[in-house]
Amino acid sequence: MNEETLAVLTRFNDAFNRHDADGMMALMSNDCVFENTYPPPDGERFEGWSAVRQFWLNFFQQSQNARLDFEEIVAFDERAFQRWVYSWQDESGAHGHVRGVDIFRLRDGKIVEKLSYVKG
């Protein structure tokens, strides 16, 4: 397990749960790529710091109760993956969740790639 990579992911995940897009983006490279889980089957791809940041700003605006709980995080040098449960509450007050996984690539202590997948 690579402690430096694990520390980057921990800070990134903590920023996600605070809905802190700028905190997340401070840990992503200028040429970062994010592949969202939606829409199925392939998700939407965002390329570059500005596009990824705008996604997170919009996401947190629309998903004000979003939360990730982590089941497992494994980090190896410039590669890592994490299993998670994403929970939300919709506008009617109904709760929901999905389970998924992220695959990361890092370079020089920054996240270069975050590819997200969900079950079902």
C-alpha cells in the first residue's frame, strides 16, 4: 500500500463529503480526466481541470445530500481503486444508494484520472 497515494485519496474523499469542489480540484492535475457513472451504459467523460471542476460544482448544487462511504481503498504507487456506497436524498425526501468503484491514476501526487463505475 502506498501511503502517499492513500493520503491524496483520503483528502479527496473528505473534500467530496464536504461538497468542497475546490478542495477536490486542488488534488487533481490540470490535464485530469473524470468519467462519471451517468448516463448508462458508458457515463460522461470530462477532460481538463475546468471541465471537471464545473462538473463537481453542478453535481453538488443538484445533489446537496450526496455522501460517499468507503468499503475499501487500495493504493499502489500511481494506481489506486476504492469501493464505495454513494447515498443521497431526493427532492421528495426519499433515500437511495448505489455501490460502485473508482479507478485512479496519479502523477506527481495529483489525480490524473478518476474512472467511476456502479453496480446495476
